[in-house]
Amino acid sequence: MTSLRPLIFLLAGVLGLAGCSVHQPVSLYQLDSGSPAQPAQSAGMAVLLGPVTVADYLQRETLLQRQPDGSLQAAVDGRWAGSLSSDIDQLLLRQVAGHLDSQRVVLAPATTGFTPDVQVLLTITRLDSGAKQPAILDAQWRLIDRRGQVRDNRIVHLQELHSGGTASQVQAQGILLQRLAEQLSVALKPLANQPPVAEAPRKPAPKPAAPAAEAEKQPKIPMASPIRTDMEVFRF
């Protein structure tokens, strides 16, 4: 019986260590939105922000780490606190609205009756970092004016260094998005004073047909009918 006691204590220790590893707390992270200015103009520039397309590998709660060989691995000490795509949308919305000083910056899809001065089509193809890799943001935007014409098309590559920790990496990624919003706002400002879109001239409405009662009042022209005779022809 005494020989079983060390074995029991050993199993208890192993199970205790396993329990600690399973219940090890994992930190949750959100992007740093900075300190955007609160827009004051309720009648400022109208901007439709989106659709904002985010790369497939970023549409998850897993916080990915870029390795020196270029591969990606899931972080073991942290993950995103919710949807990363939603965090990106909200960060860009607040930053752009603050830079433009306009309350009329909305995320796509727009509500009925909202007519934007400019629509921003934004694609983010990369946003990641690693313990030994800098934070990198690759994006492209297109600006569509009131007439549906492309007024600006730009490819952006941004990079930010960090201290290596997970929290520092998340902070660096937030800074990259803040810089993206700042550059985007600079490109948007010249499009604030667009001339109004002229409406196409309307074609005159066709005249309605005359009612049947009026048609009966019109003078009737008698129809010509052939004249018949009862004359007989005699031959001798």
C-alpha cells in the first residue's frame, strides 16, 4: 500500500500542472484608436467609408505572429477581443471624422437619403507583426466622387517598429491605421467643394389622346360611294 503513495502524489502533481496550463489566462487586445478629435460640424463633408475589405487571414479572433521566414503562427499569450474587421472600421471612422471635422462620415452601407460627396473603397491586404518583425500595413484606396468618377487611386505601404511584446505589437498596428486615416483624410479634403451635379433636362411629356366624347364632336367627312344605274343596253 505504501508503494502506491508516491505514484498517487505524482499523478496528482501532473494533473495539477495540466490544470494550470489549461486555465492559464489569455490577454485580449483591441486596436489603439489614439485620441481623435471630436468633430463639431454637423454639416461638414459627407463621406461614405466603405466597403472596407480586409484580407481573409485577418477575419478571425486569433492574433497572428509573423515569423522570420514569412509564415504566420497563432499567438499563445493573446487574441483579439472580438472582430478585428469591426475594430478597423471603427478606428478609421473616428480618425477620418476627426481629421475632416465632420459628423457626416458614415460606414457603408449608407442609410436611405444619405448622398455622399465622396465614397472611399478601401482594401487592406496586410496588417500584422511579429516578435522580431515590424508591424506592416498594406492597403489600397479609391475615391469616387458624386458623378461616380474615380478621383484618386493609391497604394499604401506603412511600417512601424515596436519593442517585441504582444501589447507593443498591437499598439504599433493601431498607429499604422491612424497614419492611414491621416493620409486618406488629406486626399479627401480637396473633394469637399465639388460643384453640384447638373440634372439632365427632362423630356416634355407626350400629349394625352383626345377623349372619345371630343372625337365624336369632330365633323365627319362623308365617304364616297359608287353610283349605280339601271340602264339597259339593247343590241340589234
